[in-house]
Amino acid sequence: LSKTCTVARSQRAIGPVAGGVPLMMTRSNCVCSIWVCLLALSACQTAAPSEDARGIREASFVREPVAPAATCRMIDDVAAELLLAAASVQTAEQRVHCENIANVETIGYKRRVVIADTQQTAAQDASPFTVPKVVSVVPVFTTGRLEATERSLDIAIDGDGFFSVLSADGQTGYTRNGRLTINQDGKLLVGVSGDIYSYSHILIPEITIPSGTLEISIAPNGRVSGRTASNPDAATQFGQLYLHRFLNPAGLLRRSWLSGVTERSGQPTTGNPGSNGLGLLKQGFLERSNVNLAAELMALQVLESKRSALLAVMRTYGIELP
């Protein structure tokens, strides 16, 4: 990475006007270090995270302008484009790290990572070169920490699988949030609670808890039963919880705290917990996020270090982030 390369390309003027005469650049050879092209970081600083109307916290940002250097220097068009593309990738990475940190306590949240690649483009003289780009942001579906709550309507999935719910638009959504509640009709709901908003959706298939229920038991295989006032000495079965497993869960479409089926995810395999590779249920537990706070903070620190170096280079050449 410490090698240098000589690039012969059309030069351009970047920066302020000196003495009323624009700084003109002629076609010449420009020696640029490869490490400059690979520097990557974000051009933004994080502000306080905001919580959307359905419980997922999203990081907000304040753009920091790049102050132009007093004296601008020549830079090759290719090098300038590489710097801007690298900065764009790092901006996406920083935003994702901040979102992960903001959701470290969100039930069932899965940390996300940026998938980056390169794409080919052309210089002014039509010669091809490659620049980095963001391909997608995908969740990492490892099981989060299971936290004991001692609440009978809290259930965690220990292993693979999703609960299915009926979303507000009538579609089927999928989640690993196991905080259950009961509505006025006795139906079991899966809910998310925020600082301001709280939303719940009916479980699929529907399970109705009769009035006068004294105790609710949820078995590891998903069997929901309990004792009622009319039959306190025997267990009455209320229904069965099912889990859904995807061949490619990273391909699910994120819809706030719910996920939707896509062609990339494929259709789910449905079954009782503990069967066909599905996880088991643990009553009285909730699955916390799988975010490693220390790792996310360290990644942000590294990005900030790269950011300082890149901004210094961009100030030298008068390049501003869009």
C-alpha cells in the first residue's frame, strides 16, 4: 500500500481564486500515493439518536463542512473521485455503527454491517478504474444475550427462528421480539415499547387467552396452556406458537422493527420450536440485541482517526464532500 503510481490524466482547477485569476492546471503527470485513494471515513458527526415511531433507534448526523486550504494543490481527477467514494463508504459505516449503538438495549435487535465492493467507472480520457461503493447493509443473525425477566409473557428464542405477526398494513411481518401482551379481546400480541410510542401486533396464528386465567405456561416446544378460574386444578391448552426459519435471513426486508419476505430471503419454513433446526422457547426471558458495545465504540474510534487524516488531505486539495 506504500507504493506510488504515476497517473497521466487531465488536471482540473480545484479551490479559491488567487489574485482574481483562477488557478489553472495543465495536462501533466501527477504522482499520487495509493494509500490516499484508500483512505476512508465519514464526513459527519453523530448527534443524539432519535427513536422512530415503532421503536428502532436511528442515528442522526450533522454535516461538518471541509474548510478549503489557503493554497490549493493539484490532484488527479481519478484520485479525487476515489477519495470521495471512500468517504461515502465510511459515512455509511459510521451511520450503521451509530445505529447499532443506539439499539444496544432494543429487544431482539440484530446488529448490522456494511457490505462494500468496488465498481468500475471511467476517467475523462475514458480509461477505466475502480472505486469503492456500498452494496448493502445486512443484519447479523446471531443470538443475543438471553436476559431473565421472571415475567410469564416474556419469551426468548434460543436458536434460529422468528415469530410471525399481522402488521398494520395487513401483511405478515417477522420478529424475534418475544415481549407478549394480551389485548382487551384476550388475543396474544407481540409489542415494542418506546420512550414515546408503543405498538403491538397480533401473533399468527391467533391465540386467545380466556378471561379468568390464573396462570399461563409456555413450553419450550411452543405449547401455550394455563389454569383458569373455572378449572384451576388442570391445565387447559390455549394454542400453539410456531417459529419460522429462512434460508437467507439476511435477505429479509427491514420494516422498522419487523422484517418482510423478499426473493433473497426465500419463503420461510414453519414448525414447532425445537423441530427442523428451529430454536426452543424460554419463558421468562427476553433476547437482548447482539450488539457488542465495546466493539462498536472501538470501530467508531478507528473511523474518527481515518476521518481526521482524510479531511486533512481533502483540505489540501480543496475537495468538499457533497
